[in-house]
Amino acid sequence: MPLVKSSHLRSVKRNKKTGELEIRFKNQSRYVYEDVTKQEEKNLLKASSKGRQFWRTIRGIKPYRET
């Protein structure tokens, strides 16, 4: 899973077929968020603050499950 430069997120990977975005956090917890578009993933990866982008556009908005 590709690592990202962030103080909260460790890695981010989107399944192109299902639209599920898997995020591993620095504390080693792992969550899968559903219905994440390619553009949302792109915006997250390009953001100067990935944690802030995650909280604004995915967390609390997209259905998720802990894995």
C-alpha cells in the first residue's frame, strides 16, 4: 500500500473496481471507506494536509468499516 507524507495517515489505496479506499493510520488502525471517487482520492493525495482533506471529504461522510 503506498505510503503518504502525513502526521496522521500512513498509507492510502483505492480499489478501482469497488471504489473502496483503504486507509492505514499512524496508530496502525485500518479502515475501508466506500464509494470514494477517483477524484476524491486524487484530491486527498495532492492535498498539502492529507489529514485535513480526509476529515473534510471522507470521514463522517462515506460509509466505512474497520478492518
